[in-house]
Amino acid sequence: MKIVVLIKEVPDTWGERRLDLETGLTDRAASTPVLDEIDERAVEAALAHADAHPGTEVVVLTMAPASAAATVRKALAMGATSAVHIVDDALRGADLLLTAEVLAAAIRRTGFDLVIAGNLSTDGGGGVLPAMVAEVLGVAQLTALSSLEVGEDSVAGGRVSDAGTMRVSAALPAVVSITEALPEGRFTTFKGIMAAKKKPYETLDAAAVGIDVEDPAVPRYIMVSVAERPPREAGIKITDEGDAGEKLAAFLVAEGVV
Amino acid sequence: MAVALVLLEVLPGGALAASSAGLLAAARRVGDPVALIAGPADAAAEAAARGAVRVLTADIEPGALTVPVVDALAAAVAQESPDLVLASNSVESRDAVARLAARLRLPLAADVVGVDRDELGVVAHHAVFGGAFSVDGAPTFGPLVATLRPGAVTERLDPQPLVVERLEVVASGVRSGRVESFSETAAPSTRPELRGAKVVVSGGRGVGSRENFALVEQLADVLGAAVGASRAAVDAGYVPVSAQVGQTGVTVSPRLYIALGISGAIQHRAGMQTATTIVAVDKDPEAPIFAIADFGIVGDLFTVVPQLISALEAPKK
Ligand SMILES: Cc1cc2nc3c(=O)[nH]c(=O)nc-3n(C[C@H](O)[C@H](O)[C@H](O)COP(=O)(O)OP(=O)(O)OC[C@H]3O[C@@H](n4cnc5c(N)ncnc54)[C@H](O)[C@@H]3O)c2cc1C
Ligand SMILES: Nc1ncnc2c1ncn2[C@@H]1O[C@H](COP(=O)(O)O)[C@@H](O)[C@H]1O
């Protein structure tokens, strides 16, 4: 079986994250880039299947600037078989539709039985890419799975919503996205890091996967303005001396919130 | 006038989802809100009561995931030529409009907090990185597909006379997943929904156990608040995952947010820092939550909260 895992480099959520106020794009210089935690879990889900089913191929795929290579290497060091990295200056600031079309084209080129993605990226992604990619590929999608069972020719899992719990399934090939209910990504070992250096690593531009970035017939979603909110400031801070609950009640009354 | 097509969700019980009123009100800023209910017409009257000028209904193949709704949306778009297609940013609705956008090759704006129209066309508003940045986006031409963050729009519309129309849908035959089973949440909470709640009381790892979490719920009930939690509290099993506030949980923007035993990690703050007033109770004076709290108490939540509850209840007695 061939599993393609969609991975994305994002600004580390532990640091300050900024948008460039000129371009509206993520300011990559302002923070440390990391492999999104949810995508580590997606890689882990694929590797767990591969561990139990020898012969499984796990290809990690990203569309990102050339500088994301270190992040892709991390997924290889975890144990992925090979990597496909779409790099193209013309894709800077690509909207969701273009991103989905590029990823789908690369997936088709690579070949796949199953695509695993994160349900939601932490850098403001809307959790829509997996379903868009599925539509472009003409296959079923199962999104936001909190459990995952990969069979020989089908995939199934659970999805939790406010209304209840659902069990969903689809025939392969299919696209799934997983939530943080799935296990964390495994640690990389020195051996894994060394092995990653020798693994197949393909770098392609948009044209190589057959996408015309500048197609004037296709509408794009563009940023028209960006503004920064002033940061929040701390207010009153007291140490409880036995009456903090009463003081808080008085504060809430004074604020008119109760 | 221009049409804004709105996908409404029907709950398992047959009523419209709580997101419906906000969706219709948001869409009204762009055009006449025409509702699509992918299912029986039973909820149509409710859609009109919430401001839909017309309600389209479509028969849906039961058990098939998403694709039949996409087919209905595509038929509605062909019929109405809307300037905007708006749906809730819930998992089900966003899957449907994401596939629609990919199928029709339309631009998609995800997780918007509002939509508007200017002289050039439709504009969508986003709150990025926990609300630290406001971004506006627009399609280069043609209609926009967008998903609206639940609870982000509190405006409501006046009821409209009921006009229902059955939509003819040709099945696309695109492969879909299947819903094999569904079990409804045992006792649906009587508390307000977290998304869009005016007051939220959240508990973190500091609450210590599932049993202790009752104290958080008790304060929530005194304040008529929704219950939230940190990821650590969810991971420890004190509360279901639907209560998670933050980066990878729900984003809330209430009038009052009370954090109990939550240190205020950056990923938690990303989901609540746009609250009007923030109150925090934490034992650790260095907890980062205090950097954004309007009223911070360094203390034990198990003494502060019971005292707060008695003080709030005292005038009522
Ligand atoms: C990619 C990513 C996404 C994440 N997404 C989220 C998210 O969506 N939401 C989220 O919340 N977290 C998220 N996290 C996790 C986040 O980093 C923190 O681990 C988490 O928020 C910590 O939860 P906490 O504050 O309850 O626990 P802790 O940080 O352990 O804090 C517990 C606090 O309780 C206090 N305390 C203990 N006992 C008492 C007492 N008796 N009275 C008063 N105070 C007491 C302690 O002093 C401490 O400050 C994410 C992390 C990553 C990496
Ligand atoms: N540029 C990208 N390259 C590869 N995968 C991506 C990219 N953007 C998003 N994804 C995948 O889609 C998931 C959901 O992302 P999003 O729709 O941005 O919230 C992520 O967790 C990734 O698995």
C-alpha cells in the first residue's frame, strides 16, 4: 500500500507568530518553523500502519518554500520512505484552491491508495484542504477522525461532534484527516536522521506537476488588508488573603458582567 | 438584488443547528439570504423565521457523506448564481463547501468572522493567530465560498414570509464515504453552547480530576455560562474534547472568560484572548495567564471559587 502524508511547516506555536503587514503572509523570519504537530501525528498514523504491514510505502508531501527542507527531513527521519517537495516562487501566497490543485496533482503523479492529512493546521488553516484535495482527486474524504483503521481496501474511523459520535468508512483510494486524539509523533533517532539523508527526495515546481499558476481563467482569493491588534495588557493582580472570592464577586458586579 | 446562498445544517432531531441565525445574518450583508437545506423541508419554516428570503430543499441520499450535499450546493449555485456561498465552519459544512469550491474552481475563504460588500465585490474578514491580526480577503473576480466561525456573528434578522422551493439535483456520482453508525450524545447539555457564549468558565489541569470539575460547572451555572477547558484538562479526561478552548479547539470571544487552574500557554490564549474581560485564578504567580488577565488572583481555586459562588448567590437569597 502507498500512503501519502500531507505535511506542512508552520511557525512554532510556542513563539510569537506574526503576519508581514505588507504582504499579509506569515512572517517566516519572526518565528521558528516546525513540522506542524498535527502532521507529526499524521506521519505517525502512516508509520504505525507501515510497522504492522511490511511493504507499505509512506511518501510525505509538502508545498512550501525551499527552506522547509529541514522540516521534510524530520518526517523522513521519523521513518517515511520518501519525500516530494513542491517549491515554486510563483506559489508564494497561494490560496486554498491553488494549494489543493497543486497537492492533488502531486499526489496523482506519485500514486496513492490513501492520503493522510491533519484536520487543521495551526497557522490559520481552515481545515478545508483535505476535502478539497479529495474532490480534485475524485475520491471520498473522511475528515476529523479521532480513530483510524486502515484495511486492505477500505479505511474507517470515528468522528466526535457536539451532537454525538459517528463511525464513517470509505473504500480506497481515499483522503482522511486526523485529529489530535491520535498518538503523538515518534521521536527521531540518530540512526533515523542519518538514514533520512539517503532517502529519495524529489523537488518539483508547479509546472512539473502540470499546474499553470498564472491561469487567468481561475479566480483567486487574495488578501486586501492586514492590521495588527494592540496586544492585551495585564490588569489587577491580587494574592488571595482569604477574601479573593469576595473581591472577585465585587469586581464582576462593578464590571456589570453579573 | 444579489443572492447570498447559505447552507444550513439540520440536527439529528430535525431542528436547524444553532449556527443558522448567525449565518443568515452574516450573509444578508452581501445579498438576499437564500437558504439551502440538504434534507427534508421540515425545517424550512425555521429558516424563514431566522431571515431566509427563500428556502431551497433537496432530497439527499441517506448514509452518504458530504457528496450529496455538494451535488445539491452545485445545483443551487447553478440556479441562483450567488455572489457568496456561506456555510458554518463545522466539520460537516466545511467539508461540503470545500468540495464545492474545488469542483467549481471557486476561491474559498475559511473560518471567516464576517463578510461584507464594498464597491469591488465581496470582502471576508479573518481573525488570525488568536485574533492578534485582522485580515481582509477578496476574490479576484466572481463569487466567493466562505465558512463562518460559529458564534462570530451575533446579529439577528427579522423573520421572512416562508417561500419554499424543491431543488432538482442531478447526482454527480463522485465517490463518497459512508456513515455507518451514529450515536447521539447521551444528555445534551442544558448549558449555553461554548461557541458564541457570552460568559465562559474554563478549567485546566489545576482542577485535578473529573470529580473536581463539578466546581467549574457549578460556577458556570451560577453565571449562566458555557463550560470550557484547556487541552491538558481534555487530555486528562476531565471533560469531552468539544470543550477545548484554544489553538486546536474552539475560539471564543465572550464578554467574560474565567480561567481556573489554567496556566495560559500560548496555544490556550490563542483561543480566548479576544474576550472583553478575562479573570484568572491560579496558584502560580508566574502563570502566563496573568499577563492578559483583567483580574488575576494568585490563589487556590478550591478556596476562591466556593467563596465566589457564595458571594454571587448571597444577594439572591
Ligand atoms: C500544537 C499545539 C496545540 C495546542 N492546542 C491547545 C489548545 O487548543 N488548547 C489548550 O488549552 N492547550 C493547547 N495546547 C497545549 C498547551 O501548550 C498547554 O499544554 C495546555 O494549555 C496546558 O493546560 P493547563 O493550563 O490546564 O495545564 P498546566 O500548564 O499544567 O497548568 C495548570 C495550572 O493550574 C495551576 N494550579 C494547580 N493547582 C491549582 C489550584 N488548586 N488552584 C489554582 N491553580 C492551580 C498551576 O499553577 C498551573 O498554572 C497545544 C499545544 C500544542 C503544541
Ligand atoms: N502547503 C501544504 N502542503 C502539504 N500539506 C498541507 C499544506 N497545507 C495544508 N496541508 C495539509 O492539510 C491539513 C489541514 O490544513 P488546513 O486546511 O490548512 O487547516 C494539514 O494538517 C496538512 O496535512
